[in-house]
Amino acid sequence: MRDLAPMQLSPAADRDAPAVRLGPETRSWDDVERRARRLAAALDADLDVGAVWAVLSHNRTEWMEWMLAMARSGTRLVPLNWHLTAVEIAALLGDSGASLVIVGPGLEELADEAAALAGVERVVRVVDDYEAWIGAHPDTPLDDRASGSPMLFTGGTTGRSKGVTRSDQSAPVSNWPKVWGGWGDLVRKPADGPTLISTPLYHALGLAVFTSSIVRGLPVVLMDRFDPEGVLAAIAEHGITATPMVPTQFIRLLKLPDEIRSAADLSSLQWVLHTAAPCPAWAKRAMIDWFGPVIYEMYGSSEGTGPALCTSEEWLTHPGTVGKATARVTYSIVDDDGNDLPPGEIGTIYCRRTDGPPEYHDDPEKTASIRLPDGRFTVGDLGWLDDEGFLYLADRRVDLIITGGSNVYPAEIEATLIEHADVADVAVFGIPDPEWGQSIMAVIEAPPGVTVDVDDVRAFAAERLARYKIPAVFEVTDALPREAHGKLKKRLLRDPHWADA
């Protein structure tokens, strides 16, 4: 028997000290530990080792016990995106083989409908069933075994999401703290101080930072949604040292009134990790100027194409880079014929992991489609390496626009348009054009109460972009289909234009 209580992982952690809080609700390390043991015992009694269960919930303090119990019971947890429809969630439940769903408040109807569609008979409601279920089991530790791990699904931005399995996800429970502590070391997460999580815990970024805090015995402050002023207030109130963010959150922070930004107390911050979407250069530079050299960028994916890491200082001397490979991975740039390209040339980014390539759950055909014969794999990103080994992203291959024979990368245009004061968010993609093959379309999200002058935005772009990169078509909308963690579901905008092409 092994006791893996978080307070024993870090000598600084006090049994009665807060482990996790959200608003007025706080749970101590002792409370989390006892509840996690009971849930692990419940999962062990009801599920086989390696079995899959799912969670459909907003950020809640229970996420800490869910992650600990998953690891200790040797089961796999599927964090479900609560923005999805019941049909989409049912597909994830079916693909993963989940046999049980835990559902948080306000999402019960969605969970019931999805479970019925997927044939999942057991839904445990946090409000009604959960406490009785875990309370019926002892709080004694389970035996050591292969640890459980999240089954993360790809973002679904280019097609149907698929579950991912990696070889680094099956270490013994007794080694689980070392695995996740090692990830924290790779991305240079501070070894002390509280962590703020304002991104949804169904997303890999927030969940990874959350887990690395748990195994180090570091307290976590959760927010149930991102609010720019609320984030600044939480950093000051709790002395936050570490927090993950995505570029859309940077932009919302930067568009706060000057008086709010200048009054913010950010003195405790040591580390802000961003990823999930391309970050416009102007926003990155502005965040470093404001927050200081605490901004770190990580390149990676659910499939394990990382981490690559970039410090503020490295980015300032290599503007636009997403960093250098860390010890787990190496990168190469490959052309369409499978040939390696020299530094400076754009091609498909391929990755080699020290522990081998990933697999898509129950999908050998898709698994084979992303691999080269030598084991390198790709998620379809385009980019290049410089002479020093720094990696740069051009765009997703599926997003590449070829117009009149010229390659156009939407991320470059989006980064330019988002600088305009009347552009809250923007998506750029190619649409069919009988003469040019594709023409460029931009869909702009208007700020609340603002009427966007498209001609003014077009003129703004013309001062900063080559003529062939200026969108031929502009459209204004109230909201773009962007996930809470920052990923844009561009296919929902683009696909209707290609339906009859």
C-alpha cells in the first residue's frame, strides 16, 4: 500500500491549508485527500483497471479529487467540452468507450441526452448522487498499479475529434508525481506559490498545469470563466505565481482601459504559459512590456508534439518563434514528398518523441496517416526551423490559402486585423474563386455596441499587408465559434462556402 497524499509530496503543504478554491468554496489538502481516496475506491469497485469514464463539468473544486482518483484507480478520464452538442458529446463517449459520466450542476440535461445517444447507462450527478456514491467507500489507499490518465480528444477544429493515447501515460501510480512534476520542470513552472486556472479544465493546457500543481502540493485558485478584470484581481489577492493563458485572453487583457491595467498588482507573477493558438506578435510584445519577462510560450498538442518552450528573452531575440524542442522531442521540417528541408524553408512540422509516436484510440488508419516510416509524426502544422533550432509556425495545412498560385497564411492576416480597435476577434480563410482558385474571406467579431466600418478595416490592412493578402470579402458577426480555451472552429465558417464547390 502506498500513501500518495499531496501533502506528503511537498513538505511545505499543510494538511489543513487550502488546496483548491473557487470563489468562496475552499477544500483543504486533507479534505481533498480523503475524498480522492473514496472516489478511487468507488472507481476501483465499479470499473476495471484501464476502463474509461467521463466528466462533463465546469471548473469546480472536485476536479482535484477527480484527477487524483483517476491516477490511483488506474482508469482513464475523458474531460468533456461542455460547449459541444449532445450529439457531439455522444460521439466522444462512444469513441472512448466510456461507461460512466460524472456531470456537474447545470449540465445534467445535456449529459442525459448524450449518454442516451451513446448507450451509456450510468450518469452520476454531482448535485444528487455523487456524495452518496463516494461516501459508501473507504478512504484507505489502493495498491500500486499502472496509473490512470486523461484520454484527451483532439480539438475538432478540422474534423471529428479523436482520442489520443501516448506511452508516457501509463507510469506506475507511485511514479505519477515524478512524471507530472517532470512536466512542470520542462515548462519551467515555479516550484512554489499558488496557481491560477481561468481556462476550462476540459482543455489540455489548464489540466496539465493543474495536475503539475497537485503533485507538488501547490494550492490552486480556480475561476469558472475568464474575466480579464477578475484575473488581475485574483493575481493580486492570492499572490499568484503561475497561470496558463491563451492568446485571446491576452488580447482581452490588453484591451482593458489604461487606468485598470496600470493599477494592476502583478508583482507576485513569475510564469504565464500560453499556447493553443498563434499569438500575434504585437500582443506578445505588449504582454511582455506589461507583465515583464514572465511570459513563456509552449508549442504542443494532445498528440504530444511538444513541449517546445520559449522564454520572453528568447522570443524578443527571435520574434515569432514558439521555442526550442525540450528533452522529450525533436523537430524536422518535411516537404510533400517526405524530404527533410533545410533551415528557413516552410514545410510540414514532424516530431519525434523519445517514447515513441502516439496512437488515436481505436483508429489505426488515422494513426498511420500522421506517421512517416521512421516513426516521426505530424498534426498538420506548417512551419520552419532557423539555424539555431528555434521553431516557427506558419499555419495549419488545412488553413493554407493558395490564391493565384501564391501561398497565404491566415494567421498572418488575423494577427494584423486584430490590432484594429474595432475588431474584437477575427477569422480568415479561403473560399472558392473561379479565377484565382481561392479568394480570402475575413469574418470579424464586433465589440459590444460597436458598428464595424469594413472600409476602414480594409484600409488598415492595406497599410500593413501586401495587396494579394488583403481579404476580398469581409463579414461582421456578433460572435465567432471559438472554444473557451481559445481554439477557433474555423471549419464551421469555411465549410459552407465549399459545400457546392
